[in-house]
Amino acid sequence: MTRTPDDPRLELLQGTLDMLILRTLQWGPRHGHGIGQAIRRQSEELLKVETGSLYPALHRLVKRGWLKSEWGLSEANQRAKFYRLTPAGRAQLIREQDRWSQLVRAIGRIMNPAPASEE
Amino acid sequence: MRPDDAELDEEIRSNLALNIQERIERGEDPQSARRAALDEFGSLQSTRDAMHRVWYSRWSDAMLLLLQEMRIGLRSLLRTRGLAITVIVTLALGIGANAAIFSVVRSVLLRPLVNRDADRLLYIRQTAPGIGTENLTFSMPEIADLEARVKSISAFGDFSTVDFTLIGFGEEPRVVTAGVVNGSFFEVMGLRPVLGRLINAGDDGPTAPPVAVLTHRFWATVLHSDPAVVGKIIRLGPGNATVVGVLEPSVPYPAETQIIANVVTSPHHLGATMQKERWHRMTDLFGRLAPGATLEGARAELKAVHASMVQAHPESYSAAARIGLDVKTLRDQLASPARTILLLLLAAAAVVFVIACSNVANLVLARSVRRESELAVRAALGASRGALRRTLLAESLVLCVAGAALGLLLAKPLVAVAARYAARFSVRALEATVDAGVLWLGAGLALLAAVLLAYVPRLPSSGRSSALSRAAGGVRITPGTSRRLKIFATTQIACSFLLLVGAGMLVATLNAMSTANTGYDMRHVLAVDVPPPAPGAGGKATENFFQEATRRIGALPGVEGVASGMVVPWRDPLSSVLKLQFGFEAYQPANREENPTCMFRPVSPQFFALLGVPIVAGRDFTDHDRPDAEPVAIVSQSVAQRVFRNAEAVNRHLWLDPRAGFEPQRRRIVGVVADVDDENVVQVPTMTVYLPWRQFGEPSRLFVRAATDPYALVPAVTRTLHDISADQAVERAATLEDVRTQVLTPQRLNAFVFSAFGGIALLIAVVGVAGVLAFSVGARTREFGIRLAVGCEPRQLRAGVLGEGAVIAAAGILVGGLGGAALTWVASRLFGVAQMPGPLPVAGAAALLVTAAILASLLPAVRASRVDVIQALRSE
């Protein structure tokens, strides 16, 4: 839980975890561990989601109707709880993605103002 | 849908397993793979808690825990069934009584009226404090004066009642009470029809066609809600009238009537007396506030106009009567007579609730002391104080919820009883029902009781060695607990004392009333209403009818005599109307005083003999006292004493005060009879002037004296009367004794209700005292054992326990007495109508309580003296 100052991993921005979860489920159901691994892998080890935030977040998304969960078997024939996107979840993913790209653009403009567009 | 904790655990476990599996596949050895996975996962507990919190709020967790505790509580209460049942029944009585009284109070004092804009609907009355009359009502000339000059009232509605014989609807002739109203009455009242139309401005005046509106109750009960009733023609007294509509259900005020008709239906209302005479007051007046006007403004204007009217007609307003005017909203007018009695009832119900709660608190306290060991063990094992409190709360919740449920079941019949009872003070009580509001009240009371009860027992101080040592010792009473038990028992006695004294007062009053000598022979006289079709419609025909009836009924077997009059004692509302001022020969009223007002009663010959009223001097009326003979009168003893100062009254003269519109005809007094008061249930010396019915008035009541059972004569009497006139209504045959019983019903009910409350309180208090002493004896077994072992007499132990009971009772009575005195003082400050109880109810209640307390301590006392010494000493 504690983190050393020289840890290269990045702190997740507030509110982005839900979006990341929805995104990782875009191509099919996964279990909790798989979701955590996927985020880590796809961020090239820069993002590591704490299980203490990931699992409650999954349940929160189920409660809001964006995910559905069911018990199933993993590739290694192990019992696991799988999460998949519901249609409402898919719509939410699109909304969050839009919002995110707007945010990135806006912050990018402030941090790196393009000199040509000034005048 | 919501995952439970087991599922959350399984999810965590399976993900851990997946992680470990992955690591092993990557080549880590199982041991370190497991450690790494666990390490990576972080705190299992806090993750699981966070997942749990997604689904369950703290609040619902607490409720679930409480529910679980309640299940345990229910099981443990089932083991002590007797205690649980006592507690539940006690609470049910407390809650049921409160719910019932509350629902009546609400319907009478709080519920809005159906009338449109009811807060602008006013009831106006004339008062005459000088002659003790709160509501003198109005005469038509007075109403005309107000109508002409008061601007803050947009419209006046007037209402008076008259009894008609109703023929129609395919039924027997029946006497109905009809409201006679002006055209703006319904507009002022803000009422609507459910069928047809109501009476409106077009129905005013002597030339309008006669119309009638049926009241909803009459239409629904007698006519079974017949929709085809509109347009029917009915015979109403002397004439016909068309039914034009049915009124919506509304509060029947000022009188319950079957129909409401326009002025033209009643000959009396069209007559000169009604129209012209300022003293002829029989009309209730309603008004609607003009837009922008306030109640205070209207009151000031009405009072001013009334005062100038009084000044303009001094002859009609006796100075001694101090006639004034007051106005209230109809709502307040309806609620005011019931307010005091209802608030008293509410207070009584609240006292019963306090008694019930303190009794239950006692029982619960005793029980919790017995399980102190259990609580101590739990505390020692680390249960927090909150957890222990929750256990107690869960148990008391089970008890109180059960009590409330039973109480609300009780509330339904109780509401019906209470409503019928309170309806004698305010008609609105009949609207009372058990509904959501009452249920909330019951739930609220139960919760209140539960929380109180959960905080009554002391918790063992957690983690101390003393707690565990106590755990081993079984029951041990602490001084604090014992003091609390006694305080509760004293509270119960004090409250019961208050209720018992109150009930005793009412019973004493009732007793005084019902055993008072009335001056009538009440058992053998049957009184029957034989009304003329409508007032003022009889005349010669009525006279012949009564003569024939007297002759034929007198000939029936079993009849000892027949007489007639206008008033059935105590029953007839007319009794207070038939009051006039009389002038007497050789009697000069003192300066600025009025001529004395006397009751006047037209009666037939034999009236006094039949009712057992002794003739003190002179003679009775005879058949020779006809209209063409010498005008005569008989006076009561009070008249002889006050007016003639005990001198000979016979052969002096009296006359009706000409200001009341009578010819100043002098009548010779031919007899003096004993005083009787046929108006008040509590007899007061009454000045009465009797006139022979053929010279004055018109009889409408028949009195039949029976040799044996008066009620056996009713069919024969009715048949005889119908033989003479088929359309004659014959009603309400009853012996005077039963009439009086009927009249005393409100007092009887008051006494009964408060006695019931007192009885319940006494019962609960006895259980309470017995419980406290039984408990204290049980806890002191060892002490008693030692005392017996060192040679103490069992008698002394018995006396000691009995003494404890007596001390509790005495303390309770003292506290109750002080509290009662304080309450009386507060009540006299607030309402100005407090009455101190006589010594008899106080002494009676005190004696009853002390006796009950000693009886209640007998059983524990005997137990104390029979303690087995060896057993007691071994017990620790």
C-alpha cells in the first residue's frame, strides 16, 4: 500500500479508473484480476491499480448498471467472476471517452500553448 | 441481487488464486508466488469492507444487526413467556387507549370541515350571562337588523328547527326534525348537493313553492340512497313540499335534522309571532366574512350594531339578562364544548401510558438484573457498551412492536366506543376512524417506549473484574437498581391515585344526580310524544283529539290515569323555551328589577295526581277550566315563597308580562303544588306557573299511569291513537325513570370511562408493586436466610415486606396528591374551571390503593418468611 518516492508508477487521476475499467472490457468479459493486469500491461507498467480501489470500483459499476457480473471458468479452468459491459456501460464508455479527450485537449492547450494560434 | 459477504470473499479468493496460478506458470515457486500475490493484493479486510460498503450503507448494516438481535431477543423472550405477555398487554392497553383517544381528538379538534372556506364561516350567537344562557339564539327582527347594518359579513344564513309529521316515501307517518332556512343558508355554509339542487334565493318568501332538501344521513339510511328521490312530493306537516335535492355529508349543526326546507313549509315561520316579535328567539345564525374582512373586525362591528339595537329596543332586552353577542368560526363553535373533556381524556390516556411504561420498565429492569451475569460475560469478552445497549434495544423493540400491534388492534373497537361517547359533546366525533395518522402515533409511542426501556437498565462496567465476579454470583441487586424499581412503582401509584380520584369525583357526582329526589313518581308513568302535525297547525282539532284520546286510553285495561302536557321532563328541548315573565298581584319588583321569570307549563287536569306531585294548597285544574270560564293558574311552592313571602297565594292574581306579546289577562291562582324541576337533572328550586291546557297552549305529550308494566301498554296506546287519527305520529314512549337514565348518560359515560382508566391504572400498579417486591425478596433470599438463622421471627420478615409495600403506596399517594394539587392549580389558571375533589373520593382512592398495595405485597411477604435457611445460605 505504501509507496516509495522513487516508484516510477503514476497516480491515477480522480475519476479515470471507471473509464479505464470500461475500456478494458470493450472487447469482451474479463475477471477482476485480468482487468487489473490489462490496465497494467496496456499502460506499459506505468499504471498499477490498487486492488483496494479496483474491486470496489467494479462493484460500483455493477450497481450502476454499466457492468454485469457472472461466475465462470478461466482459461486455466479456475472459477472466477467475470465482468462484461452492458449496453448502458458501452454508452457510458463513449461519453467518458469524449469527456476525456476534451479534457486532454483543454489541459494540453494550457500546458503547451501553440504560438501560431495566439495571433 | 446484492452479493453477500461470502460471495465477496469468494471473489477475492478466486482472484488471488488466479494471480498465484499466473505466477506459478511464469516459473515462480508456489511458496513465494503465494506470498507475492498476497503482497500485491494489499489488505484483504479493507478491500472487502470497501466492496461491502458499495452495496450496504452503514444504516442498513445497523438495521440488519438490530434485526438479528431482535431474532435472538424474540427467542429469549419466548423462554420467559409470562413476562413477555404481561409487558405486551400492558403496552397494548397504553398504546390502544392513546390511539383511540387521539383519533377522536383529531377528528373533533383538528380535522378541517367539508364546508368551502370553512375559516371564513362564522357562527353568531346572542349570549345572556345574566340568566346563565350561553346561546340565546336570535329572533327574525334581530336578524333583519344585523343584516341591514353589518358590512363585514357578506351574507347571513339562518336556521331554525321545527318538528313535522312526514308522510311520503311509502312509509308510516313519522316525525322528522326539519331545518327551516333562508335562501342564502347553503351559500353561506358553503355546502354542495350530491343530487339535484339546494335551497337558494329563489325559494325565499311566503309565495315561493314549498321545497325540501334531504340530509345525506336520512337519504342514505332511511331511503337507501334512492337516486329517484328528486322531484317527489311529500306531505310535510300541514302542506306538501317537493324534494329538490340531497345535501352532501356534513356536520349536522346546530341540530341533526332529516330534511331542510324553505320558510314557506312552516306555518309557524310565516306567522306574525315569528316575523314580528323580537323576543321570539329560535333561530341560529351563520355568516360568511366579506372579502377582506377579518374575524376580529366582524366581531367588533357585530357587537357595535348589536349594542345599538339593544339600545333602540330596551323593552326586549332585560338589563338583568345582560344580553350580548359573540361570534366564532363554526369550527371553533363545534369544537369548544368537547375541548375540555377531550383534553382531559387525552391526559388520562397519557397517564395510563406513563403507568404502562413505568410498569414495563420495572419488569424489564428486573429481568435485566437477572441477566446481568450474561451481560457481564459479554462485556468481559469485549462487547462494546453500544453492542450491549443494542441487545437491550432489540429486545425492548420486540416487546414494544408486539405491544403496539396489539394496541392498534384494540384501537379499532376503542375508537368506535370513544367516538360514540364523544359524540355527545361534539357531533364531529362520529367522523373518527383508525387511519395512518393513528398508526404513526402507535408506532411513535412504541419506539419511544422501546428507547426508554433500553436505557433503563445499567450496563455492567466492561472489563472490570467485578463484572465477572458478579457473573458468577447470579442475582445481586444493587442499591441503584432497587431505587429505580421503587421510583417506578411510586410513579405508578401516584398516577393511579390521580386517575382514581378523578374517577371517584365523577362517580360521586353521578351518584348524587341519579339518587336525587325528583319529586315525580317516575316508575309507573309512561310519557309519549304525540306531536301536532306542525306547530300552530292544530287548534280545535288538537283539543278534540286529546279529549278523545284521554277518554279512550283511560278506558284501556291496566291504565290508572291519563293526562297531557307540553313537556316530557328532562327530554324536551322546549322546556327551556317555555319561560316567561309574570306579573303578580300585590308584588312590586324591587327597584330596577324585572318581573320574575317563571317556567310556564300548560297541563291537563289530573296531571299532578298522575305524576305524583302533591298539591300543597287549593285545587287541581278540572274539566270546567274552559276557555270561556274564569282564567286560572296553579303555581309551584317557590313562587308562593318568593313572591308572596309564604303568605296565602291561592286566590291572588297573576298575569303574563304584556311585553311578551300576550294580553294582560288576570288569572286567579287556584292551587299551589310542590316544586319540580323538569329541565335540569340536578334539581334546583324552580318557579313554575301551570295553566289549564284548554285556556293556554296546545298539548303534545301524553302521560299514562300504568297499574303494572308501563311498556306493556305501548301497543294498545298507539293503536288507540291511530284509531282516532290515522296520520298521527306516536313516538318515544318511555317511563320517566328511563328518560332520566337516558339524560344522565353523558355523566354515566364520563364516570364509566374514567373509572375504566382508573381500573386499568390500578391493575397495572398492583402488578408493578407486586413485581418490585417479589423481585426485591428474590434478590434478598440470602439476607432473609441469615436473619432467620439468627433467630428472627418469620412474622417480622413478613411485616417488613408488607411495610415496604405500604411505604411505596404512601409515597405514591403523597406524590400523586401533590401532583394533583399542582395540576388543579394549573388547570384553574388555564381554564378557570378546576374543581377540587371532595374528601370522599380522595380518601376512597387512597384507601383503595393502600389496600391494593398491601394485597400485592402479601405474596412476596409470605415468600420472604418461608425462605429455606439451608438453601439460602448455600446459594453462594
